Amino acid sequence: MRISKLLCVLAAAFFISVHSFAQSPKTKKADAAYNNWQWSEAIELYKKALTKIDNKTLKAEVLFKMGESYKHINDMKNAEGSYTKAVKAKYPDPRAQLYLADCQKAQEKYTDAMTSYEAYKKLVPSDPRGEDGVKSCTIAQKWKDSPTRHEVTICPFNSKVLDFAPSYADKKYNTIWFSSMREGAAGSGTDGTTGQSFSDIYEVKRDKKGAWNTPAPVDKIINTGEGEGSMVFNKKKDAVYFTRCPKETKKTLGCMIMVSTKKGNGWGPAEEIVLCADSFTVGHPAINADQTILYFASDMPGGLGGKDLWKVKLDKQHKPVGDPINLGPMINTANDEMFPYVTESALYFASNGLIGMGGLDNFKAAISGDGFSVPENLKFPINSAADDFGICIESKNENGFFTSSRAGGKGMDDIYEFRLPPVLFSLAGVVKDVDSGEPVIGATVKLIGSDGSSVESKSDATGNYRFDFTPDGKRYVNANVSYTVSGAMEKYLSDTKDFTTVGIETQTDFAKDLALKSIKKDPIRLPDILYDLAAWDLKPQYQDSLAGLVKTLNQNPNLVIELGSHTDTRGDGKSNEILAQKRAQSVVDYLVSKGIAGDRMVAKGYGENRPINTDKQIAALATEEEKEAAHQKNRRSEFKVLREDYIPKEDPNSKLAPKIQNVDEEDE
């Protein structure tokens, strides 16, 4: 966690909470450095003072201040040690226990941190930070064990010191401006808060091969002898808003937001955007797409505590219109919210007040009118136990950069790049003859997506087909799309299968086999449709049995079929013919109700004229159950293909059922 260094960089004395303590002659110089945010100097002076202090109360106070100073320069190990000693020395402020827990969490000592948060809960049960701390330790480990799909890499242009707050400087996302305390800064001297140079803004570019050049300081009209910090460009990239923190040896001045516009190949003089009184500090600018709303962080009055995010309207001359507006409790907390970044649909920012993994975490909140949705933690690996902040993101995808003080970096705060690789999908299957099981070679396989996409392929010599992603980025199956894949072949009935990628966030290889039925002269039996004795009405529970036929006719719009209905051989022959006619009529009426054109169906009632099992065969069966089953096979409905050249009438709403034909023995 480099919260204080980072804030010094962006804001010299930007946003550091300082507590008032009684002065002692033995700690006078150390207290002066501490109160002026000179953390590195304060640590050394307090070390010397400790050797001369006998008073237990004063020693406990010094230990707490040392813990604060170490925390502000991101030395979490020594900060933890100082806070631990302060707690043991019975320092009266319960925040020592809370900050000890924070330091432990920042080092991923989640078990120790939970114990410390529980201790703080007992000291201050009304403060939600204790319970939130316990929750954050649990959820942090969970997020780390189940990371998001983001790929995070450290940028090669980082230095051994502070590099932070990247921002896109061109429309193609290949040029980055960022803040750094590396050698070569425009200002002379050393920043006492960090022991490093005052920060400047640098530019770095990536070539067509993806290689970064050597960072170079930007225009001297922007970089001065003072500290320049986080910045943001407008949509046209011809104006830049940035933080400037004046350098003053005798007193601390608040930071301010500056704006500069392009002048030819360079930049014009930077002008301050006055947002509050000099006694308060502002920084971390973000701008909306039409450059009418400026977002920023500030400790000005009216906030919810710590540093809050605010917004203010701007006119065409970059001047504030009206007073700044606090973004409210949906975004801000009693702790710190900083580093806003705005896209057309969302606000990104860093917070150490919302439940996170430790230190500052990156959050996202959807913009809805003048309000925001509940902030969403971006989780691991974008966030970590350390400070993660200063995010910038491309407008059309989830690629971008952010700053982190996590372990494994090159220096103190480092800039990292993140990318969200696409979720890759493929579709494969085999086209087979449904009866023989043999592959159907050369079948046309069509893939149609709900996004309007359509692509065709052919089944190969083994009946296989495949729609795969290719190395050059071509993708046939995309995320958040529903698909229908169909197989068609001459002299076969088509088959279709449906699948969807909606809501699937992991790479998936879909398998959809297609079964084509050969169009033969032999009738194709439909699933059993049972009627009550001497009845012909189609019961609702058997309507689903015709769903396959409806699907087949819709998939094969060129077919004309004969639909036949049969009875068993019991009863009067003429009555059976009439019964079969009515049963066939009920099936036809149902198909017409489902949108099948009546002139595509030739319906015939066969009665008992075409039994599968003859009376002689049935009589030879041993049991009544077997005989009844044989009769049931005779009571059937079938269809067969008559033609494959159907052309719809001009009026597609004309779907009249044909007259049922009776079939007498003589007609057979």
C-alpha cells in the first residue's frame, strides 16, 4: 500500500489525515516534520527521540505516529510493528488497533487481520469498519482463489520509484501519459514526504509490434518545479486536465486542478480550475465525453469523511458553473474515494472505504441518469491486498491500465496493463443418417445467430463439421448470442439444434450432432397418439407428440406430405373408416393451428384397411396384454413425403385444411 506516497505524488500533501497531538520538547522536530507530512524525515527523528523518552504515554504516542508515518510511505511491515507496539503500550486511540488490522490485511495476513478487526469491534462496536474488515478478509481470499478472466502484466517502462496514474493520450490507445518521481524531473530538490524527486508527467508510446519506447517528460509548460500528478484527456485529446501540487517549504498548500489545451504541436499555458478555497485540496480530474462535467477528489467541506468524489459542470472555457456536487453515499464512504475515471456508461474509482481486498481497490459503478449503481469491486487480479488505483480503460472493451503497489513490482508504485481476453467458443458435430447411423457426406450445415450472423459449411468425408475460432481472430460462435444450427441434404429431412452462449463466461466447445432422416416412400410413424374409445378429439397431452412433425415441416418448407390415420380391426369396417377420418381431421386441424399451410397436407383416413398386425397374427398371441399391444400398433398416425417442390401461395394466411378422403378396399 503506497497511499501516502501516492497521494503526495498526486497531491503533495494531498489528502493525508493528520491528527493533533500534544507537543513535547523531545519530539518537537519530529512532530513538525510529521505535521507537515514529511514522513520519511519524521520516522528518523522519532527513532532518535524514542531513545530519550521515559514517559510511557509519550512513548505510546510516538509509536503510533511512527506507525502512521511508515504506513504513509507504504512500509507495511514496519507500520505493523509500530502499531503493535503502540497497542501493547496501551495507546488510548482505538484506531491503532484498526490500522494494525489494515496493515496485516495489506500483507495478506488475513488470519491475523481478522483477529485484529475482531479486537477493534470490541473497542468500537458502533464502527462498521471492524465488521467490514472481517468480511473483506474472507472475501479477499475467495477472490484470489477464483480470479476473474483478466490478464494482468507489469509494464516494462516502470522505474524503481513511484510510477502511477496512467491516462490515454491518443485515440488509438497507444500513447500513455503517467506520473513519475524518476530522476530527471523538472523540479529541483527532494519531496520530504517520500524522499524522492517531485513528480512530473511522462509520455510513453507503443509501436505496431507492441514495444514501448523510453518514457520522456512532456512539455515543460505542463511540468514545472512543483508536483504534477494524475491527469486525464478529453475525447478529442486536445485538452488535458491534471493535478498540480505547489511546493512550499514553510507551509502546506492544497493541490489544484489545471487545464491546458493544444497549441500546434505543443500545449498552451496551464490554467487553474478554481473549485474551492485554498485551505482545501482538489485533484484526480476525470471528464465526461462532451467535456461538460468534471469529476474530482477533494477534502472540501460537505463530504462524507476522508476524501470524497465530487462533480461540477464546466462551460466551454473550462470554467465551473455552479457549486461542486458530492456524489453521495452510493459512492462515497467515511474513508477515501479517489482517482475517478469516466466512460460513457460507468464511473471507475478507487476506495478504501468499500469492502475490498486491502488498501485502495478499484471499483466500477454504472452511470444511470444523475445517479450510480451500487459499486462493483473489480476483484483479483486487478485488485490485490496492496493499493490498486488510478485505472484507465478503453471505451469499447475491458482493456486498460492501473497502478498498484503489489509485491513483485519493479519499484514502489508500478503501472500494470490488463486485458480481458475474449471467451472463445466452438461448435462441432457429426451429420448422420438417423436410420442407418452412417455419416451423411456433403450435407449443408448452416449456423444462424440471434445477432443476425449466418455462416455455412459442409460435412466432410466422415460426416463431421466444425465452426471454430481461428488464429487471425475470426470467430463464428460469439459471446451472448443464441444460435440455431441446421443440417440439410437432398432426399433427407432437415434437422436443427439450438444452443446459446448467453451468460457463459468460460471457453466452451459445443457439440451438436444432426440426425437426417431419409425421405423414402415408406410412411414415417408418428409418436403414439391415443384416443378414447370411439373418440377422435386430439387430447392436449398428445399435442406434444406432433411437435416433431411441426418442427420437421418448418425446417423443410418445400415438403408436401400425406397424413394418414388408422384404426385397429375390431368393430365395423365402415365405422372405423369414419373414425379414422375424424382422427386424421383432428391432427390436420392442429397442424393448421400451428401455422402449417393446409395445402401442404393430403390427409387420408384408412380405417382398418392397412393393419400392421392382422387378426390372424393377433389371435396367435398368448396373452391378452400382448393382443392389446398388437391392436394398439394398428391404431396409429403416419406421414410420408409426397413432393419436395412446394411453393407457398401469395397469401401466406390462406391455410385451409383439405377435405378428408375415405379409402375403400376397392380404392386400394
